Amino acid sequence: MKAKKIAVLGSTGSIGTQTLDVIRMHSDRFKVQSVAARSNLELISKQIKEFVPEKAFIYDKDLACVLRARFPDIFVLSGEDGLCMLAQDREVDIVVNAIVGASGLIPSLCAVRAGKRLCTANKESLVMAGEILMSLAGQTGTKIIPIDSEHSALLQAMLSGSHSEISRLILTASGGPFFGKDVDYDTLKPEQALNHPNWSMGPKISIDSATMMNKALEVIEAHWLFDIPPEKIDVVIHPQSIIHSIVEFVDGSQIAQMSIPDMKLPVQYALTYPERLESTINALNLEELEELTFYPADRETFPALGLAFKALEIGGTAPAILNAADEIAVNAFLNGKIRFSEITSLVQECMNSIKITHRISLEDILDADRTARDWMVEGIKEQAR
Ligand code: NAD
Ligand code: MG
């Protein structure tokens, strides 16, 4: 079998490096065609040495010059269009989008437009432009496969019935580092919020997990990926992160997917879907599991969740505004500019303040993204005065 060529976008991050681990394990099946990172020159250099891709991308132009000097045989790209070129590369079979944030949107669109299989960890692109991405995938006949563990679980559980037989999607949420704890959200430090109990992830998603904004984005992601209306999507807190999500069918059956929490599993499933391959992940030892517990995730206790459902209800550019506002708020919190408790309230204020456009084009989405970012930057400055 000819090895499938993969573009690994965001190769130096948590999901990117785990994708390379999976490719390393199945080097007879997969070959790295390209790697892409924002600024981690040393790690991307190490990856180029090991995987010998044809192309590489680093956002910063000066760093790209250094990379070219180090690897004269490799085609090195940089700047705004480089990621799209990697995603559309004729040689590429699969694009893994492991970029964090709204920067993942254009590469996702380019991959789908070019008819590539898109394995996406980048939920932000689906939150911002789910309708456009899914309809484009329909037109080009390509598949968008989620890497997010909850959505991977849903995809797997869905194989048990037809779309019309689904009565509910139940997304599980760990609840983050503070669930059930008595914490002062006003004095909380970034280090405390970055410390996730079950997963080791990049800084943005770690903070989003602590505020539950991650689950909010995942509700929107699930809505678009699986074409399920918001009223049929629920969230339940499950602190052990063993059950990754559940599909409920009209006969009352609930099909769940379970495993130890390890992102290499959903990464590999996305690459091999609908097949399965051996992996390095040990199956659960059920006798050693002490307990699986579940708690309600109501929208009053977790206002971020409420914002996701509100954004879906409003529609149009509302989810893109939510996404952009959150990105700025998380950065501001990590840089000590706002308190933890202000992340969600500022996002909410931003959503309430910016005019929503309906029947949207990509331009409208990018516009809303920019407007929300500007609004947030101003809002945060004002608060500091
Ligand atoms: P991370 O911060 O560890 O890595 C982000 C990667 O994106 C890095 O390689 C960085 O260089 C790259 N990047 C950022 N901006 C870029 C740009 N403009 N051009 C090129 N590369 C750029 O983040 P992560 O935790 O790996 O998360 C990545 C995505 O996967 C996010 O959307 C996140 O929500 C999703 N996700 C992550 C996990 C996890 O366990 N880490 C689980 C589920 C979903
Ligand atoms: Mg997830």
C-alpha cells in the first residue's frame, strides 16, 4: 500500500507532536509531506531532520530565512498564504489541522476546497464557519474528520444507527481543574488554570477547559459536524474523562466510546477512519477503574455554555464573535491583564455589543472576527484605566 502523504499544520503543538508520534508508529502507512509552525524554530528543525518532509512553513519571515539556510533542500514557506499552499499541495492526501485559534480557518477552507481529507483538531474553524466548511465539503465530496476526543467518540458511536435515529448527542466534559473545588476566581493565577487534571494541552484550550468555554465551542462544533440541532445537544460533567461522549438513539440506547484519555487515539482514528489500526494506547482495565461519575452541566453554573447555545440561536456571525472574543480574553488573562472571572463576562459583553450579520459569507465572518478582536482590546484597555 502506498503511504498516505500528510500535511501536519501546527506540528510543534500538543496535537501536532502527537500526530507525528502516530505517524512515526505507522511509517509504512503515512509519510509527512509538510510541517508548519508559528515560531518554534528549534522544534520544527528537529521535526524536519527526523521526518524529512518536502515542505515546511514558519509564520515569521526572518525565521523562515534561518530555516532555509539550515535545510537548503526543503521548500520553506512563510507569511499569510503559505499554510493554504501546504493544505492544497497536490501531493498531499490528508491535512491535519492542529493549529490553535482562528488562524486555522483559512487552511481548513483551502484543504476542503482542494478535496483533501481534513482531520481537524482546530475546532475554531468549525465554530466560525461551520456552515461554509460543511457545505464546501459536500460540494467537493471530501470528509471532515474530527480529532477532538468528544467528536471522535460521537463519530464512532454514530456508526450504530442512522442520522434520523439519533435523539441526542451527549458531550462529556471533565469540568476542568476547578470542578467541585472552592476557588477564588478573582485571584486565580494562570498557572493554576493551566493545570488540567486529565489532559496535557496547549495554553488556549487549557484555559478554555477551566472556563468551560472549550465545551461551549465543542457544542457548536458538534452542531455543524453532525448536522444536529442545538436542542438535541447536551453536556454532562464526567471528571474521569473515560467516556468521551455518547450518542443516544430513538429507542433509548446510548452508545458511548471509552478509553484512557490519550489524544493519540482520536488522532490515529481520524487518519485511518473508518478503519482501525493497532496503537500504543493500552485498553482500559475495567477492574481497576474506581468509579465513573456524572454531574449536571447547567448553563447557570457554567455561563460559557449558555453563550454557545445563545450564539447558535442567534446564528450568523454570532459564533465567530464568541470565538474571537474568547481568544483575546484568554490571551489577556494569560498576560495578567484581566482576572479569570472576567473572561466569560467580557466575551458575553462583546457578543451583546457587536451587530450580528445573517446569511453570511467568508468576508462577513472575517469582518466579525476583526471587529470582535478590536472591541475586546478596547474593552480590556478601558477596564485597566
Ligand atoms: P498548541 O498551542 O499546543 O499548538 C498550536 C500549534 O499551532 C503550534 O504548533 C503553533 O506553532 C501552531 N500555530 C499557531 N498559530 C499558527 C499560525 N498562524 N501559523 C502556523 N502555525 C500556527 O495547541 P494544541 O493544544 O495542540 O491545540 C491545537 C488545536 O487542537 C486547538 O484548536 C485545540 O482546541 C484543539 N484540541 C487540542 C487538544 C489537546 O489535547 N491539546 C484536544 C482537542 C482539541
Ligand atoms: Mg475536546
